Amino acid sequence: MNHRIPRSDSFPLFASAALFGCLLAITGRAAAADIPPASKTPPLFVENFESTSVGQIPSGFTATGKVAVADDFSNSGKKSLKIDAAQKGPRRITLKGDILTKLGGQFWGRLYYRVQQPFPLPDPASSNPVIHATFVAGSALSPQFNDSIEIRMLDTVENKQGAHQYIYNVQPKSRPEFGKQSPYSYHYTDAWTLAEWSVDEATQSYHLYINGQEITGVALDKGAGNFTKVELPKVFTSLSFGLYNYQPAGTGFVVWLDDIALGKERIGPVAGDAAKPAAAASAPVQK
Ligand SMILES: [Ca+2]
């Protein structure tokens, strides 16, 4: 089909709108898969958990809470990182050192996660019935206030209906938290979900993609030097992967992570898994 936006003022408005919508649908679908493109060079860091013994964590990481490599589910190979149930608190592995210096303040992250079904709901008797659960966080000094902050790069808040939003969330040690949220349009699934995110200190930008689709509600592009309500640093002092829920979650979430990768350009799906984002996008992640 050859769609053209008509120039004539006499062209019916509804027809213009219909054509424009059609164009958006076509170009929007292409953009989700192609922009920004995945890098052709390997990422700087990859962890697929295959070379770590079950019950251990990979070398280079430190563990907090009940988290270890397991072989009951995997996205790649036979193993993944399993986050065991806990009412709340951190169950995660933390990376420090040279890789963070190499990544600096501009990098992409990628991982897959799956959530055991049924997953916990917030305590309905709570005055604030939500469960805030962080999958990926980085610690740093604020470029604006030079104090300690944690930046949550893959982060969710679940409501009492069991739907969740994605959020960009910054938790300073001694100031109020802040962030930017998507609608509560998503549900945890036990399908492997592809999460990709980017941070850029130079432009104070943050973007998140789930199964190849951008979560535009959390997107930030504040511009150079405009740190307010972003506070992306030139370098991170650690990156943590796992789950940390801050409100009680009953018997607790059980979550698996696999194929963590970090690089200067978009990483995309694991090799040979190129069909996954398109297929997964139609899965019931978004309602
Ligand atoms: Ca694996």
C-alpha cells in the first residue's frame, strides 16, 4: 500500500486522521524493533550463569539475601539466577569494579526475568496497598547534591489488583525519593521477559524497553546539566541485580534472572533469540 498524507484542505479531516493513524501504526511498529538498533559488537559484560555451580553466585559479584544460581528454569543454557521467596528485603547480587568504570555514565543494560505464578498481592489492610519491587539498581553520588543515591533502573510498583507500573526511581539517603512512572498497565508473567534500559549522564536521559517496546511513561530526556529529578551520575559505584521489595509480600516473590549484559550500545536479545521480542510482545505482559 502506498499511503500519502493529502495536502488538500478539502480532504475530509476524519480520512486524514485515519491515514495518519495508519502511518503511525506502521512506522511505530518498525521503530520499536529498529530504533535504537542493537550493536553489532559484543557487549562489555555478559553473565549467563552457565559456568557457576548451582547454589553459588558468579565470581565478581557479592550476594545479599537468598539468591543463587539454579537449574530449574533458564532463558539461555540450563541455569539462571534464582531469587528465593522472602516477605521483603534484598535478594540480589552486586557488581563493582573496573566494568563500572568502563561503562561510566552512559550505558545499556539487558536481562530477562520471569516471575513465579501466582505472585503475591499487596496487603489490602495496608494504608498504602502497593508492593514496590526493584530488579536493577545502581549506587552513586548525586551529580547535583554530591550525596549518596540509589538509582533504580528496572523497577516496578504493584497495586492491589495485581497490575504493576514501571518506574524510574531515585532514592537519596537523606532526601525524599523521586521518580517517573508508567501507568499500571502490566502484569508479571512466567514467560521470560526481555528488559532493556539505557542511561546517559551527558544528556540526563533514561529509557526502558520491555520485550522490545519502549515504556514511554518512564522516559526522561532532561538535557545536559539538567540534573533535577534525574541525577544520573558520571559513574556508578555498584550495580545490583535481583529483587528487593520494600513492602511485605506475604509468602514472597520467586523470580529468575538470566542473560545479564552491559555495554555502551543497545544489546538486544540473546543471539539466536531474535524472534522473542516480537512474539513476547503479544504475550499478556501488557493488559
Ligand atoms: Ca543461562
